[in-house]
Amino acid sequence: MHEDIREVLLSQEVIQQKVRELGQQLTQDYRDLNPLCICVLKGAFPFMSDLVRAIDTHLEVDFMAVSSYGDSTQSSGVVRIVKDLDASVENRHVLVMEDIIDSGLTLSYLLELLRGRNAASVKVVTLLDKPSRRTTGLKPDYCGFEVPDAFVVGYGLDYAEKYRNLSYVGVLKEEVYSD
Ligand code: 5GP
Ligand code: MG
Ligand code: MG
């Protein structure tokens, strides 16, 4: 385990099993729909990478980057498009792949944007959900795990751009924040 991690919340095995289950469900639900899977950078990249390979039907991928956090652990409430999609979402079945939904501010903004571009459908699959922190009415269509109100890192999730490469999801030691 990494020396900055206090506790492993979700092991690599537990995550990979859940990804397989989500993949099976999405294979059924999106058969013949050729979904456009959107990775919300940067945090969702390992999740998307694993999840699309667990989906056994035609699909396409695209990438988008929005920023609402900076290097802090609290939402700024400001959402900015850092990188937009290459593909048009018009008449496409869009499946947004997210790492974590916290307040829901980032995703609410993104969903409104995609719906405004006339997607045929827009759904959300998130690896992690922190429902206790929600300030919007947003609910994911597919969710891997509900997590408690703690700041987690790993499997794409960062603190000041670090820890994205951990294969598990864990909680940071307090002293890492205070340094
Ligand atoms: P929201 O807009 O839902 O409050 O926040 C969404 C984004 O905030 C996530 O995509 C992620 O980048 C960041 N975030 C929220 N909670 C956590 C957390 O516990 N750990 C990390 N590393 N990022 C988080
Ligand atoms: Mg995210
Ligand atoms: Mg971050």
C-alpha cells in the first residue's frame, strides 16, 4: 500500500468485479444502440478504460475535460470546459462515464450541455457516488459503489494530481493535507 494511504476502501479485485457486472448490464442495455461513451477527464480514465472493455457491443469513445475543483478538496462551484468533445452528440445515445459524483454540480452542468446538443439519450455511469454530499437532484443511472463522506484517491482520483495511478481506492492520511 502507498505510504500516504490510511485505508483501502475498495481493493483492485472488488473494483474489477464491479466493472465486469456493470459491463454486462450495459452490454444488455446498449445492444444495437452504438453508444457514444464519454470519459470525463481526468479522473474517469481508468474506469472508462476498464469499463468499455467489459462492454460487449459496438460503441464509440470520446473525451471531455471539465474543471470544478483545482487542487483543493472542495468544489469551487464553477464549472469550466477545458476540453470539448470531438464528436457530435446529435441523435446519439450518450453514456457519460464518471469517477465520482459528489455535490453533482459538475455533472448537472455537463448533462444540461449534452441534452442541449440534442443527444437521443444521456445517461450516467459512475464508479463512485457520495449521495450524502449532493446539493443537486442528480442520480446516476448506473453506479459502482456508494462511498462515505471522505476524500478518496486512486483509480483515477487525485489529490493535487497525485495518486491517480493507484489500482485501488483509498482514503488519504490526514497529514498529507496539512503538509
Ligand atoms: P461534484 O461537482 O460532484 O461536487 O464533484 C465532482 C468532481 O469532484 C469529481 O469528478 C472529482 O474530480 C472531484 N471529487 C469529488 N469528490 C472527490 C473525492 O472524494 N476525491 C477526489 N479525488 N476527487 C473528488
Ligand atoms: Mg470526474
Ligand atoms: Mg481532482
